[in-house]
Amino acid sequence: MKTNGKNLQANDYLLTYSNEKVIELQMSIGKKLRAKRKEKGYNLKGVAQEIGIGLGTLSEIERGIYTFNVTILIRLVLYYGLEMQLLTRTNK
């Protein structure tokens, strides 16, 4: 039983660490998407309509507070003419 408890604690730590990294990356991607939208002169409403999501959803994606799925991300990448690698690259 003790071993299971230790494994659970280790898993909890990894899950917490992983979630922090996911949130950090999600916020970074959102900022990059917003920057690209503004660079191209697009407005939120127009982009949201073009890719088939709500205006509020796109706003939340750009602010890093919406957990979007891969389909939405791919739609945005294609719409903006981006490469997926550019979104996940970190500045370290």
C-alpha cells in the first residue's frame, strides 16, 4: 500500500508539472495567434466566422484561457498561413 501511495504522489507531481507546462504553452500559442491576426489586419469576428467558432471562443483562445482542440488549432494555422512549429517554439 505504501508503494501505491508513493506512486500516486509521484503521479500527482508529474500531472501538476505537466498541467503547468500545458497552460504555459497554451498561453504562448494564444499570444502568437493574436499577434498574427493583428499583423494581418483581421478582426476577431471575421476570423471566428471564417473558421466556424464563436467570437468569445476565439478571444479566449488568444488570451490562453480556453482549452481548444487540435481541429480548431489546425483551422487557425491554415487560415493564418502559419507553420505549427512556430506556435510551439519557445524563446529560451
